[in-house]
Amino acid sequence: MSRSYSVAGSNITIENSAATLVAINPGVTRGLEFLRAWVGQDANATSAQELIEIGTKATTFSTLTAATPAKLKTSDPVSEIQGATNGAAGKAGIDATTEGAGSTTIIWPDAFNVLNGWLWVPTPRETIVFPASSSLACTLKFAAAPTTLTSWTFGMIYAELG
């Protein structure tokens, strides 16, 4: 059985207008399979469309707020991934303050209404897998500045492979 973890932020004020919300970079030992992602907001009662994307980020990475992965199964060991601000291999962070100069590639673009939130739950053949030592971070980010910057909740769930 795979070990699953969550990297998330709750009631966050977005620091950067087209911000990376979550960045998770595989370590050298285990690959990562991304199983779920979500974004919601509770500060706005007005309908507004937002652009969201799952993608990759190469060095130079964003400057992030460190986020330690939470275990989904209490009997699992701690994740190989550690919270950090730099997006390097084996690190995870949220709410980028700067995006960094590294190249990005969009894997999954989408749009959602803030009144409904956004949930990505891929079927098994649609999961996104990053091999160990891939040198790319998996990112969840706004494609453009959101209408409101306050009160966002978001995250990604991944399984460690191998």
C-alpha cells in the first residue's frame, strides 16, 4: 500500500498575484504520484471565474512558505518530502512570494467559479507521476491574479512510490 500525504494551506492571503499555491519537488529516493488537488475561497460572495493550473517548475524555483506534508494514514512514517522555502529536491512549500525565473510547463489547465471551488480527482490513468530525482517540482498555481487575494484554502495529495 502506498504512503499518502497532503500539502495544504488554509485561510491564506495570497502573497503574489499570479502565485504558486503549492510546489512539491520529489526527493532522490521515491517518485510521487499526484492524486488530488483543490482550491476554495471563503471571503467572496460574488461570482467570479479564476484560472488554475497544475504544472511543472524547473530551477530557479519560487520562494515559498515551508509546508510540512501531513500523513493521511497515521501509521505511515513521515514523508521523504520536507517543508522548505526554496522548492529544491525533496521539498514542499505553499503561497509563493516570488515566482523565480525557472521555466514552467502547464500539464492541466482549468477554470472554476469561486462560489463552487475547484477539485481535481483524476482517474487512475490520469494521475500525474514525477520520478525520483526528476529536477522538476509539481505546482498548483493561479494562471492569473485572482479577483480577491484573501481567505484561500488549497492543497495537493500525493503518494510516495517505491
